Amino acid sequence: MIPAAPIPQHAPVSATPRWQQLWRDAVRDPRELLAVLGLESAGLAISDDAAAQFPLRVPRGFVARMRPNDPNDPLLRQVLPLDAEMQPMPGFSLDAVGDSQAKAGHGVIRKYRGRALLIATGSCAIHCRYCFRRHFPYAEETAAAAGWREAVEAIRADPAIDEVILSGGDPWSLATPKLAELTDALASIPHLKRLRVHTRLPVVLPERVDDALVDWLDALPWPVTVVLHANHASEFDDSVDAALQRLRGTGALLLNQAVLLRGVNDSVDALAELSERGHAAGVLPYYLHQLDRVQGAAHFEVPDEVALRLHRDLAARLSGYLVPRLVREVAGDPGKRPIHSA
């Protein structure tokens, strides 16, 4: 692990960078990332075309959890743009999960009964190469447009919606006052009962869980579920643990959804360590997704028969509450589709 740079002992507390500054300081150049890890001569097939299409972004704190001199580090593999992304593959598309067919308003997606998903923003603190929305037209389709008005009114008009899911991008990439603007508007809708947030920031940029975010969560009128996204046990460290402890202190339920990724977590040991490490930080496993077949991500795919074997072996090793559900998302289905053996 590369140690994070210490704060000088003489520096006042107020000199510590805020999460926004740490966001701005993220690594954006693949060659810089390899240099930091001592991998300049590793012969990795970096793709400038892939990086131009979907730019590298990774916070330095996350880089500090990568193993130096290891071209197969599971965290590095998730973010490094490679030539394999530019090889067209049959069955892989720009809209792998049918988001475009499920729009119900500006930045509002309706796929499942009772739930509305808001594309709150297109911004993320980290760009994961397997992202199923890497080709999503965020410039035209974010719920924050026009002060959230169209999105909020679409939810108000449908009394069958009792849960709102904030997604993106990453909704917690928005400043807290912007989030409060949205939830203040949603609070006037009487049929809403729950709020869910899908976010990777507490894992990749734990500094985002600051006093303002905690105060916002504390003041919300609904039960809140925070669905995190971590794929490997190495993504957790003391700073992540502290951020998750603060989130739990608000009463939020913390779940984790992972994606099964070749070369990252496609072993029983890796999956078991992920569940156990997350549970130690107060997070319950939720879903283990089969890869969404988005263009550019084919090199991460794990065959279903391998996924099933891994899931069976995981269930034989761990207590039931530590075993996530193995699922895939299929456009048009009324819910996530469980993957079972034939």
C-alpha cells in the first residue's frame, strides 16, 4: 500500500483540504497513475482512445490503497483505461440496462413498481471502467435541471411511488445545499416513505462524509438506506471505516452492492474477504451483480457458470447474512433477475 501523505504537525486543522479540493486533486493522467505505483515499465496496454472517450479520474486516497509495483492490483484494474475497451464485442451496447426506454421525466427513471430513480448528476469522484452508464447522455438527462422541478413533479403526480433512489453519476458529488434543495422539495410529497442513496463516495473519497452531510442526513424525514459500491476488501481502510461509522450514527442502513469482475474479485477468497471486511465496517452485502454488458467492459465479464460456482462456494463458507444475492439487470424485467443454476 502507498501511504497517504501525512499532514505536517505544524499545520493548523483549518489547512486540511476539504473534500472538494481532494476531488479536484484526483489523478487524471494514466501515466501519472502508473508512475505513482512504480509501473512505468510494466508494459500495460494503456489506451489513449479509451481515456479520451471516458477519462481517468481517481482520488489520491484511493490510489494510496493500491499495491505498488503490482500491475494486477484489483483497485488499479478497475480504473485503468486499456486497449481492450476499444475492441467491439457482440452483445455489448451503449445502453446495457435499458435506461433510455425507462425515462419518466427529466432525469427520472421508472423501472420497478413503487420506485423512482433520479439521475441527480453525471459527476463521479472515480471513473470505473465497467460503469454501465459510461455512455449515458448526462448533459441532457439530469434531474437537477431547472431546479429539480420536472423531476419532483413527475414523482408528485404518481402516488404509487413511495421510494426515491438518488443515483447518477454519484449523488453525493453534489454540494450538500444542492442535496437539501432536492430533499426539501421531495418532503412536500405525502406518498414518499423512503429515501435510498446509491453512492461510491464514502469508499473512494471518505472525506465527503463531513459535518454538513451528516447534519443533512439527520434532518431527513424518511428512513434512509445508503447503498455503497465496493468490489474488493482492499477498498476499505481506516478513513472509510470512520466515514461509515458517521453514516451509521445518523440511523442510515448501509448495504453494499458489488459487480463480479474478472481479475478483480472473481475468486471465493476475494468475495468472502469483501463481505467480511464490509461487515466489520457495518455494511451488509446486498447484491453481487453480473456485469452489465456495456460497450467497453467486455474484458471484465465472468461467465455465468463461473459466477454460479463462486456463489455456491461463498454460501458454503459464510453465514447467510454475509452472502449477497447474485443477480443481473435485464431491461424490461420488473426487478433484478436472480441467477440460478439450470
